[in-house]
Amino acid sequence: MPTRGTPWRLMREATRYVWRGVRGPGSERDDLVLGVKTVAAAMTAWVLARYLLLPTVSTFAPFTALVALQATVYRSLRDCAQHLFAMTAGAALAATLAATLAAAIGIHWWSFGLLTLLALAVGRLRPLGAHGTQVAIVGFFAFSAGQGQIDYIGHLVASVGIGVTCGIAAHLALAPARHTLHRQEAVADLFTGIERRLGDLAGAFATDAPDADRIQQLRTDWRALSADADRIRQAIDSEVENSRLNPRSSIEDAHQALMRARAALDVAQRCMGHLRSTSRSLDYGVSSGAYKALSPTFRAAYTALLRTAATALDDIGRRARTDPAGLRETLEHAHADVEHAQKQTSDSPHREAAVSALEGTLLTDASRLLEDLDHGFRRIEHPA
């Protein structure tokens, strides 16, 4: 049930949202600018259509202006093309049926049904995308209100043209902002968070008795970082689309910068999966007592491996282009650390099965972590 304070809370949240948009660049400002452009374009389109065209078709102008003002220029042009295709198809169907049927025998329920059937069939064509229903909508208006007459259809098409012109003009007059640097910074911040938690994980292996509460917090932190990575991926994908056909300038080689950021994010997400598994194994080892039976030399080797992996992630996650020679050397050290950790495992027949299983699980996670770091090294300078 809504509480008495809900309207005021919503009002405060809206006020803070607007203030963030006014105060600095970001998604809030992008939304505010898009909203202002949409209002201006729809209002202008409606006024022009009311002044120049039949009143019965003036509504199509602001509606088309709304379609033309999407979050990105590319999406706007794509949706406009699909919308125009759908409206042209609907008008053509109405005109054809009116010329072949209605002119001879008039408009009846079955002719309207035939138009609906044909419009729905045409609307399922893949090139129309989500605008397939517009075939039927325009067909209804042109067939019922305009009787399929060419004059009415001409006014209808002109109304759509006014809406498209106003929408695209508003978009090009103030094109969406480019956020390539912000997306790079978000990926770099994510890697900083991973490195910090990886340092905590290495510190846990460096002690004889890790803090169980800290390990639990670490597992929670990994989940939060994974959620952050998903949001960053959506933001990068949106920015890749935003860069298409956008007249605004950005940093030099912006497309390659976004591809490198996406490739680095792939590495981060894959590595986090293994680090979460390592944290889970450590949590189990501490709670079951198997951790105490790990040899100090194994723990020291594993600690060194995690710190080397953190260095490799630092090389991959930085905004500047990764130095291949430096990353290659770091990965070689990491492979040496894994081999050293493997040599520290005990093959004594009197060793507890739980301890052997813990060592095996930790080494498996380490091997998979290095495999993804190697894969990231191959991708980071040649992103797809």
C-alpha cells in the first residue's frame, strides 16, 4: 500500500534527478536534453501540421516526431526508416483496396476485414521491426477516414514528413553527447575495485587464520562488482550505438577505444567468476578447518600468484593502451607462480582428502584464471 509520504518522496527523487542533470554531464542530463528536444519537436510538428494540412492527419506529425527522437541518432534514423516504410505500406494497401473494391461497391465490413488481414501480414515483415502495427493503423485511417482517396493519403504522408523533419532536425541541432571517456573510466574503476579485492584475497592467504567475516564480505563484494560489470557492459553497448552517425566529435580513435574497453570488460567478467570461486573455496576451507592444513609454502606461492594476477589486471584495465611486452612478462611470472604452487602440494597418502580437494580446487581456479588472462592478452590489442 502506498504510504502518505510516497508523493513527496517521488517529488524529491525527481528533483534530485533533475538537479543531477543540470549540475553535470551524465545519463540524467542526456535524458533531460532528449525530453526537451522531444517536446520542442512534437510541438513544432503539431503546429505546422495544423496550419498546413487537414486537421484529421495533424496528429501523425507529433507522433512521428516522437519516433524520430530516440536516444541515439542511429536508432532514430533506423526507427524513422521503419516507421516510414510501415506507413507507406499501410497507405498503399488502403489506396489499392479503395481503388479496386470500394470505388465499385463501397466500404463494407468484409473489405475492412480484408485490409486488416493484409496489413497484419505485411506488418510481420522483418524490416519493419517493432513498427509493423503502423501498417494497420495507417491503413485504418486512410481507408476509413480518408476513403482511400489520394488527396487524403497525400496529406497523411505530408504530416509524417513534417514529424520526421522536426524530429531529425532537433536531433542534429543538438546531437546526443558522446561518453567514450566516461565508459573507459568506468571500466578502469571496475578493474581498480577488482584489484583491491584481489589484494584482500591474497592477504587472506598470507595469514594463518583468515577472518571469516572478511571473507564473507569479500564474496558480497564480488557479487556487487559483477552487477556493476553488467551495467557497464550495457553502457558500452549503448555508447557504441551512440557513436554511429553521430555528428558530435569525440576522442581520437573512439571506436577502437570502445572496443578495447569492451574486450577488457570481457576479461574482467571472466576473471571475476574464477575469483568468486576461489573466495568460495577459501570460505569453505576456513569453515571446515581444511585451510589450517595447507602448507605455508603452498599458501605463499598462491599469494604470490594472486598478486601477480592483480598486476596483470592492472595492465589490462588501464585507460591507456596496454603494453604487450610488460603484460607478457607479467603473465610469464604468473605461470611460474602456478607451477611453483603445484609443486608445493603434498602427495602423502596420509593427507586428508578435504585438504587435497581444497588444493586441487584452488589450483583449478588459478589455472582457469591464467587461461582467461592469456586470452585477454591476445584480445586486448586486437579487439573484435
